[in-house]
Amino acid sequence: MNDLTLVFDLDGTLVDTAPDLVASTNHVLDHLGLPHVDELSLRPYVGHGAKHMIERAVGPAAGRMSRAEHEALLVRYLDYYGAHIADASRPFDGVVPLLEKFKAGGVRLAICTNKMEQMSRLLLDALDLSRFFSAVVGKDTLGASKPHPDALLGTIALAGGNRRKAIMIGDSSVDVATARAAKVPVIGVSFGYTEAPVQSFAPDVVIDHYRELETAIGRLLPA
């Protein structure tokens, strides 16, 4: 696997960030005097970003707010989230030992996320995951974000990898669409944040746990 590059999505793929993202949304609802939302109901929408989560949680009242009010709520959300980014967020089961094994084996590891780069690095630092990754690409890093293929291709290049020996791992339709556009094989994880099962997005392989990842990689790159 020495020439292999693995590019991971972050939220819902490597790290279960939903608890802190939902807590940040509820912080905004507290400001508005609205009732909290529970994690289970908001979890499928985490992958759509903070703005969408806030609008979903606020409900019909969001449609009556001005652009300035929406922007102020987003700032409040991000300020809170930045200060509580890893209160309850944790890597999914099996992630850390697998990253350690890959890193020791010479596999290039990278992150390609639509989370802002600063927030991504803050989260990775807080969870002691930064040490594994040769490149961390956020929504604002390259001037192109997923599903544009340049987001993934740029990530692979920054990691020193080769598109022909790279695999994307993600949980959403956006991750699959990005990989398809970049002509890179894609593995879907079934435990992420989606409104529909990841199988419905037709990734090349689906895994239910990280213990299955090496076998999945072998199926895609048998050589």
C-alpha cells in the first residue's frame, strides 16, 4: 500500500461530530427563545452545513428573517462551536488504530471536507488526529469545494499522491459525486449523516465499520 492515498471526509466519516454540532444549533435556539432539537432528528442534516442546520432547527421563522439576521445567527453558532468543537465529538470506532497502521505502512492520508479548514484543523488537533494527515483541505482551501472534482484532485496532489492510486472515503451523496467527477474510486460508510442510506448513492463499496476498510480497499485496488 506504499503508493496508496486515502482521502477521508471528516464529519460523519472519520469523526462523529453530531453531538457538538447539534449543541451549537441549540445554543442558537436558546438565543432565539426556541425549544431545543434532539440530536436524532437533526443528525441526517449535519452534512448540509451549519446554515442549513440552523434553518432546519428554527423552522418557519427562518423564512421571515433578514439576511443580516441569518448571518448573525451563523456567527453565533460558529463562535460557540469553535469553543466547544470536541466536547463530545469522537473518532468513530476503529478509526485511530487503523490510521496508525496505515501511517506506519506508508499510506498517504488526507482530509477533503466542506468544513472550513480552520475548524477542521481545530477539530483534528483537539482529537490528536492531525499527526496522521499529509493534507487537510477544507471548503475554503483551494477555491473549489466538493462536489467539484478539483477539491479532491487538489487534496491528492497536496498529499503527494496520484489520482490513479487514490480512494475517497465518505458518507454522503456529495462525497460520491466528488469522487465520480474526479474519476477516483469511492467507499461509502453506512454510519454517517444522510437522509437516505449511503447505498442509494452507489459508491463502489459500502462498509459498516472501519474493521472492513482494508478488505474494501483490496477490492478496489487489488494490485
